[in-house]
Amino acid sequence: MRSTGVVAEPVRAALTSLRAAIDVLASAHHAGSDDDGILDVARELEVQRRRLPTLDHALVVELECRSVAAKHLHRGTPQLLAALLHLDLPEARSRVRAAADLGPRTAVSGAPLPPAHPVTAAAQAAGRISSAHALVITRAVHDLPTALEPDVVAAAEADLAGLAPDLSPSELTRAAERLAAHLDPDGSLPDDDDRARRRHLTIGAQGADGMTPVRGLLDARCRALLDAAITALARPTTVDDLPDPRSAGQRNHDALAALCQQLLAAGALPDSRGLAATVVVTVTLDQLEQGLAPPPGSSRTPRAGPVRRPDPLAAPVRTATGTRLSVGEALTFAAGAHRVLAVFDHDGQPLFLSRTRRLANPGLRLALIARDRGCTRPGCDAPASWTEVHHLTEWRDGGKTDVDNLALVCSFDHHLITREGFTVRMGPAGRVQWIAPVHLDPTRTPRVNPLHHPPDLRPATGPELPST
């Protein structure tokens, strides 16, 4: 184990033994085992694998109690884990939530408390259930009506934890649904607070094909509003007396897009960080040339027949919120009202900035969005729409409000510049550089953020900096 801090000796010895045991198992040959023996090994490895998350729970709770994330300049423990262990942020967040549900707790007086879901935590610690089983149980218990007595909820958790070792997570999910229906057969127990607690809308990460998954639960009021709007906009249409070829799901999708378009065009939404609510798209000449060029080997003279649709992966451009678009989609946005398109030359200098009169100081903001694309601090993935504008040379020190003296920085990282002593300056090729204080990076190496500029992704050199 790489030694960077003080570790209790029993813990260090246990980790050394664990590594040695894994080394032995990894190099072991099973030629001397019969079939039943190999099955026994598989079962025992699974038991130990299921116990490992309980170690994470204790560590995460300790990190939370000590506010270690704040000491290392992270927004919270999920961001700390993501940077330290190179996890995706959703996975880091799920680990922190699991620790809150299944990890040890401490009262205000300092006295130890059992986990929030003690039976499930004990089953996982014994290796009887996996993390997926535990997640099914904790979600099911969380979604039970608050009108149920505490002892009924505790019994429900115990029942599910008792069933879990003999069921797969998907089978356990169905069992949890049947149990919930048994406890509230007529559906009369959930009240408005229960429904408000369960409401959510999650827009997933955009896939490589440009498509985005959406999931959630709408409360009755939101459903009624959405129904009224979608019904009006999703009616089948006819063109030249031909029936609408779209499915009902496709019409609903298009209706949602039309609803957002009309809402943005109405200008009724509040401004966001100096720009009116609108779709901001930036594109370079290189991207225009790549995205609009004919396919390799084809003639530049358009051929008769169907028009070749642009490839959504060809020369993608981004909006201020981080959404990827094809060049064709970007130009479609720019052609409509209440859209903003910024075009930059091969050197990143602004050639064209379209703007609407209702935007507050759009020119500089658009130029920064196109150049920086998001927060400039190394490791920060905040898109441009979440950022503030920072003067590299402060205004009070005579700094000008010009593009070459400005940088996009998210709110959290903005405070680090003065509070923690980071230096931010303009580097070569118009890329903003951050230099960490000596207690974080003794070499004080200038670094840029590659996350918003994918071609810049390459193996890092020098010591890593904490990221947000």
C-alpha cells in the first residue's frame, strides 16, 4: 500500500494480508479440485465479495464526519471519491448514499447508533446479500408510506432481507412490489408528502449516438400540466393527405421539444448567469468544414435521390449546457428565432456572433463559451451554463473586461482563487492555465482542463491536482 498518511497498524496489517491472500488465489491452480470443490470456492469468493462494500460504508462515514472533502477542496465526499479513486460521479454518489443507509451512525452525544437499515446492513456484512440486493431493499423501504407504523416498516425490511439470499435482485424487486401492495392494498395510505418525496426527473448522460435516456416519477400536478401541453402539441398531422408516419411515442417526444421551443421563444424564463434562457451553440470553421463536407470519395455535385443525413458523430459541436449536436443540428438551431450561434476561425478567434436584444452582454459570454466550453479548473466538468466570468487580472487591479482577460469558472472553484491561493492566467493558444498553491502542488506546474476539449485528453504528467 502506498504510504501517504498515518494508518492504524492493525488496519495496515490486515490490508497486507488481504493483498497476499488475493495474490495466492489469483495464482492458484484448480487442477486438484473436483467440480464441487470449485463451486465451493466460487460461493466463498462471492460471500467475501459481498462483504467488501461494508468496509466502504465505514470509510465513507468517517470521511463525512471529518469533512475531509472540504479540506481537500472538493464540493463533497462524492467528488472526493471520484477524484481519489477515478470513479464516475454517479457511482461515487451511490456509494455515499449506501453508506448513509447501511453504514454506522453516531448520535449527537457521541454514542454509537445502529445503521438506518440494520437488518439489511447485517445481511450484507455477513455476505448473504449483494450491494444490488441492499439497494432494492433500501429503496423499497424508503418508498413505503409514512403512515405505516415504524414496527411495520422494520418488519418489512426484515422480510425482504430474509428473502434476498434466495432471490436475484430483479426477483427481489418483484417481491418488494408485492409486499408494498400487501401493506397498502387499496393505495390509500400515501399522502401528498409521500408523493412529493418520491417525485424526480433524471436526464441521463448523452450517449455516443447523441440520444439521451430520461427517467423519473411525476406527481399528479406535473402530470396534469404535461398532459394538457402534450395533448395539444402531439396531435397527428397530415401532409399532402398522407397520414402522420410518427408513432405515439415519437409524437410525444416532438411535442416536448416544441413545448420547450415555444417557452424559450416567449422570453418568460429568468436569465442565467448573464444570458437569457436560450440555446447557445458554438462551432469552429474546422467543424463546419468537416460536418458539411460530402462523404469521402463522393462527388461534390449533389446526386438525385434522398439527401444523405448528417452523421450525429461527425464533427460534433456543443451547447453551453454541454449537449453534443451535429453541425447540421447546430445550423438548424441558428436559423431559428431566439437562438445564438458563435462561429470561430481556425485560431479560435471570433468571426461571427449572432445575438438577440434580450441577452445581457452576450458577446463576451459567447466568446468565452466557445473558447473555454466549461469551467477552466483542471478536472472540473461543470458546463459553461454553470459558470461565472472571472477576471484573470482583477478589475480592482486594473484588469480589463476583455476576452483575453476573462475565463469561465464555476461558483465553487471561483472561491478557490482568492481563498486558497490558486493562480489563473492565459496560456498558449488561448487556453486558460491554473497553477495550484505550493501545499497542493510543490512543482506549481501550470495545467489546463482537458475535459471540455477531448482532443487534449492524454496521460497526465506531474502530481495530480484535486478536482471538483
